[in-house]
Amino acid sequence: MRLIISLAAFTLLSACASAPTHYVPANGSDRGFSETRIEQDRYRVRFAAGSDMSFQEAEDLALRRAAELTLREGMDWFQVVTRQRDGNDRNPVGVGGSVGHTWGSGGFSGSGVGIGIRIDGNAGDKEVMLEILMRAGERPDMADAYDARAILEYATGQ
């Protein structure tokens, strides 16, 4: 009986585990990057990740996409105008338990043990949105301004 319960729990947990996040276009998926052109030199960049990634890692990949777009448009640097984070870092699977004991009249008593499993398919999902403004020339020394080539060198390890 224990083996059956263990196998059922393992199967249930495996089915709920999210697929790993990759640096790929979202293409209708809930994971990956996408962008929207707002103006000639302004984009909104989005990167969505699962529970296998931190917010910082998701933001780094959004910055990577912003750098790729900047170079594709013939620009050299970009400024992050707005930055948004949505989601949470909760674990998608939680286990809890309780132990109870009761006493009744006439010397009767009872004990109980409870075990619960919480499965939340949306737990751990993260989304980072950046609105960027692209420019050519030397990057100024200002907050949230990034050299596109330097970002790509760091992101790809080249």
C-alpha cells in the first residue's frame, strides 16, 4: 500500500512540475521573450519565466533581449525607462501536516494525523517587463543606461 501511495504522489508531483525556462521567443507560450514596438526608438520587452528561475535571472534575460533589439535597430545603447515585475517565488508544491488528540467524557480519547499536499500550477511564475529607449553613440553616465554590446558579451560569455 505504501508503494502505491508513494508512486501516486511521485506521479502527481512530476505532472505538476513546470518545464524549464529557456531563452526563446514566447510565440504564444507562457515562457520566453517577446517585444512590442511603441515608437521608432522605444520598445516594451517582456520575459516570462517559471519557478526554475529567479526574478534577477528573468530580468537579465529581458536585458539581453533589449540589447539584441538595440543592435538590430542600428543603435548602441538603451535606457530602461520603466521596469515592472509580476509573479511570485512560491514553491509550486507544498506539504503540511497536523497531529491532534482529543479527550472525551467517560475516559474516551482519540488521536489523528493529517497530511496535506498543496499544488499550485501558477506558483513561481515570473514576468519582467522593461520599456526601453534606444540611442546611438556613446552611452552617457546615467542611471539605467546600458551598453548593448557589453550586455550581450556578458550574457553570452563571449
